[in-house]
Amino acid sequence: MVKFSKELEAQLIPEWKEAFVNYWQLKKQIKRIKLSRIPKQSHHHAKPDFGLSIFDSLSFFVKNIAQNFSASDHHDLNIIQVRKKTTKDDEEEIYETELAQLFSEEDEVRVFFMRLDEELNKVNQFYRRQESEFIERGETLNKQLQILLDLKQIISDCRRKNSPSKPYSTGVSPQYSPTRDSDYSENFGDSDETNSEISQTDEVITTLEKNGISFVNSVMRTKTKKGKPKMAMRIDVPATNPTRAITAITSMLWEDLVKNPTGDLVHKRKLQCAEKMIRGAFVELYKGFGLLKTYSSLNMVAFTKILKKFDKVSCQKASANYLKEVKRSHFVSSDKVFRLMDEVESIFTKHFANNDRKKAMKFLRPQQHKDSHMVTFLVGLSTGCFVSLFCVYAILAHLCGIFSSNNEPAYMETVYPVFSVFTLLSLHLFMYGCNLFMWKNTRINYNFIFEFSPSTALKHRDAFLMSTTLMTTVIGAMVIHLLLRAANFSPTEIDAIPGILLLFFVVLLICPFDLFYRPTRYCFIRVIRNIVCSPFYKVLLVDFFMADQLTSQIPLLRHLESVGCHIFARAFKTHHPDTCHSGRLYMEITYIISFLPYYWRALQCARRWFDDGDVNHLANMGKYVSAMVAAGARVTYSRQNDNLWFAIVLITSVVATMYQLYWDFIKDWGFLNPKSINPWLRDDLILKNKSIYYMSIVLNIVLRVTWVETIMHFKVGPVQSRLLDFLLAALEVIRRGHWNFYRLENEHLNNVGHYRAVKTVPLPFREIDSD
């Protein structure tokens, strides 16, 4: 049977952990009460000068009987009294416990009930705050939905008036009939058509402005060919901070409100976008109510368990009165959450699911992706295949003399870069799987932070399966390549195998069929699009998190450059393959690739500064600019080996590294706080062993300075040089995976500090004052 403390730890809401009853502290206090009573009992029965006689045993028996009767009498007389008071400032209920004489002389018992009162008040007050916040959200959403329904009803009426044979589908349940429909449509007659339509439009605008839609610009009335008025108008959209990309914002630039020739008051696509935003807000509201319901039930069980433990230790039934007050407290007795959850379900089913409750529940209660034993089996199978194929490849490579200095360099120039690309990508997937495993075990809510859907988000087993499958396929292709090479096939034919493998994975990435984690593949493509077009998309956490991963994969991008150059040289014969190492165009592209990930990340920082106005984003942008300068200097030094460029590389690299380490430790990880209760770390730590954090700091410093090897120019052969470069690239990927855990840990603790467990979804209509 699982202990309740572990069950509570597993089920509590991570972002609200500090607001839950501190079950562990109260449990320790009960242990102190138990220990404090042991010496008193032993001292009471001790006889230091004489031995025990039969009369002592009889006396002890009589006293025990008297104590039992006394306990029952005290139970009837209410051993504890819980009084409820109301504060003058915020009118919140505060509970205070008064102990009877039986417990009044025990300090540990008084401390226990003082802490129990504090925990009850904390839980009650937090529940009230969250409940009022969600109720306020619900009222705002109802207003937004009413405006949306009114707009759709207006469009429907105008469409029926202008083109009755082509009704406009609004997507609203046909049962909806606004109370103001007659005001909107009763004057849509045939007489005085122009003046009637103008007055109707003014009436529509007045009514919607009362509901919270703010119109900007004046109404510009022009004439159409048929003499009807043509009006252009826009709805004022506030400068919100949406959680979606800029497409969600631009689609809400409501233009051409009234188009009388076609009867379109509002463009259908824009209405659909508004409906999608309101639907998402209802989903988040329902999620918030569900979390509050879980919060209430878990705390109620915790109070019940801890009071039963106190009764057992004190040998009194003293908790009955306190438990009654707990059940009467607001977080237990309030039924607003249950009623509002039912209301949200009915609204969502009616207006967003066409009265299909099963469809509505798929949005409101998405099913979590369950761990499959088949995935675990496939991970083990692919790992075994990978190890076997790797051993075969190592033997064949040794027999063929691939890595010998006498062998032709074509293999290392054409085949090696392709396989290095897949190996580094597979390693990154493996590190991401390790991150997912650690985030799950430490209760870091990465799905909420990245805004991933729980039903389609990757689990650590899925990431491991993708990594091992990718590497098994690559090693298999390498073995086939060596076998064909040993069989004296044409080098032109067999060197096409890496290109075919690359093409296969590109096709698999964009495959529209629901195969091999399509939601994850499409999410990856969408995030890459946001990164490439950084200035034009609002930057989300998942966007700049992925961009940081790209800054650690510059060697992979340079390998892709080399592969593309050789493929074009061999297939189209546009240039000689030797130009892929010394050509001017190749060098210019090398500079661009070395700059590009840092450039994208710098643009993201600029966009975040533009949106938020936080100067720290400009300081962060400076870090990536310094990294660009250092990367360019190292590329130049690899071609021009002189003392001047050595000094430039050394200075720029040291400055960039110091900048990066400062940002890693202080900004991204939240460490190096001299006033922290944990020396030079931060106050809140998820891992219990502090030494892990200190070792991580040292490891990050060591892996940040691996660039020193690139300027040392060790005298090694071309094969050893490429293997050394691959090792350094792999170490950078490992450093990035190590960095990821602490970066998300810090983000999670920031959410916990602000009790952020539900997303704030922007709404399409701005509320305005009555004046």
C-alpha cells in the first residue's frame, strides 16, 4: 500500500505546491509530540529507591481506568474549540484553535495546532483567491461569447436578406436566439432600403459598443454601382501578448466590417479566428476549475489523515470538532467550482461542439498519452540492433582500411559528413529523452512550459525510440555502403547512398500521413519556421529554446553544407569537388552558417524587447552578437594562421565565453546568488543533493571552453582531425542537454513562485468603459 505522503507528492499540482497543506511538517510535529510524551510516562512510573510491589501494579491499573474515563469525559466536553474570525481589511475567515486544560500544558501540542491553523488559513485563502480569479475569467468569457454570437447572428440575418438562396453558416448552434435579434432585424425591409440599412448599421454598432467592441476610424460611406452604401470600418484590437504566433494577431485585425454588396459584416475567417481564441480560453478555464477541484479534495484528505494521526498519538478523540470546521471551511463547502464546471461543459458542448458532448470532452478533458510497453520493447530491440551493426561496421572499416592514412580521402569528404549529421542529431534526441525523463521524475511541468498538448507530447521513451531507430538506420546504411565498396561497385553509385538516406529522412519529416509521430514532426517544422522568420513572429519559450539548441548544432549545419556541395558537384558537375574546401563561395557560406543560429537568436531577443520592453533582452542579444564575432574570428583563423588573428580569436572567444557563462549561471539557471540559503546557488532547489549543482557548474565551465582546441592546431592526420572535431561537436551537444535541465528547472520554479498553472489566453474583443 502506497503511503499517503508519496501519493500526495505524486498528485499535487507542481505550480501550487507551496499553497498545499504542509503535510510533511505537520507529520514531523506529531512525531515530536509522541517523543515528548515518552519521558513523562517513564518518569511517572519509575521507582528509583524501591522495587515494584503488588500494590503498585493495582494502583497503576486503577489510574489507567480513571484516565480512560477522564478521556471520554473530555471528549464530551470538547477538548479543542475552533473559533472562526473575520478580518476587517479583506473580510477573510481566519481559524484559531483553543485547547482545553488537558493539552494546554503541552508545548508541542500547542505548536501543532498553531501550525494546523496556519495551514488551514493558507489553504482557505488561496482557494478563495483562485476561485474569484477563475469566476472573473468566466464572466469575461461569457461577454466575449455573447459578442461573438451577436456578430454571427447579424451576419446570418444580412445574408438571408441579401442572398436567401445561400445561407451563411455561422457555426453557432441553431438553438441560440439572442434577445436582441428583433432589434437587429425588424427594420430590414424593402422600403427606404438605403436609409434603412444605414440606420440598421448604426444600431448594430451602438449595440456592439455597449457589449465591449471598440470601433476606430469614422464610418466612411461610399456608393456602389447599385447605389447602395458601402461602408468601411475596423474593430479596435488591444495590444495583447498572445501565446500564439503573429498569425493569430494579424488575423484579428478586423477590417471591412460592413460590405453591403455581399452582405459580409465581418470576414468569416476572422470570426473563426475569434471563435478559436474564445474556445481555447474556455478550455483553459475548465482546466483551472479541474485543478481547483483537485486542490480541494487532496487538501481535505491531508487534513483528515493528519488529524487521525494526532488522535492515535494523543490517545484522544480530539480531532472531531476540528474536522467539522475543516468540512465547513470555504475550500470544502463551496460548490461554485462544480456548478461552473457543469456550466462550461454545457456552453462548450452547445456552441463549440454542435451539441456533441463526446466531442466537447475531447477538448475539455484530453486523454493523456499512455506509456506503452511496446515502445519500451522497440527501444530495446533497436538498441540491440544498433550495437550489433556498430560492431559489424567497426570490423568492416578495419578490414577495408577506411581510416588509414593511405586510403583515398573521398570517404571522409563525402560519406563521413552525412553520417556525422545523423549521429549528432541522434545524440541530441537521446539527450532530449534524458531531459524528459529527469523533468518527469522531478515533477517539472514541461508540457505546460512549452505549451505542448498532453495527448500528443513526446515521452522520454518516444525520444529514445526515435534516437535509436535513427542511429540503427544510419549504421545499417554505413554497413551496406562498406559492403558495396568492398564488392568493387562504382564509387559514384555507392556514394549516392548517404544522399538517398538524407532524402528519405527529409521526406519522412514532411510526410502528411499520421506515421512516426506526425504531431511532433509538424510542431518541429512550425518552430523552425518561427525561428527562421524570427522578427515576424512573436517569440514563445519553445521558439527560443529550440533556437538555443541550434546554436549547439553549428557543426551539423556545416556538415550539411559540405554534403550539399559534394552532391551538387557530382550530380550536376557545376564545380570541382575540391572547391568544397577552398572555394570562395564555400567560405562565404561557412561564415553565414557560423553566424546564422546566433543571428536568429539575436533577432528573437530584439523581438522580445520590442514586445515586452525589458532591457534584459537587449543584454541577452549582446551575448549572441559576441558569439557571432568569436565564431567569425575562429573561421578566419582556420584559414589565416598568423599571430594577429590568434590574438583576435583569443580575445573575442574569452569575452564571448565569459558573457555566456555569466548568462548561464545567473540568468538562465538562477545561480551564484550570494545571499541564498544554499551558498552560491538559489533558494529553491528541486534536486536534494546540492553537490550535483556545484558539479554541474564546473562541468558547464569545462565544456564551454572546448573551443581552445580549435586554435591549438594539434599536428594530427586528416582522419584524426575529423574525429576530434566530431568529438568536440558531441561534447557541445551533451553540454546543451545538461544545460536544458537547469534552464527548465529555473523556469518551473518561476511559475511555482507566481502560482502559474493555467495559461492566460488573449481575447479578441476589448472591453471599453460606458463613457
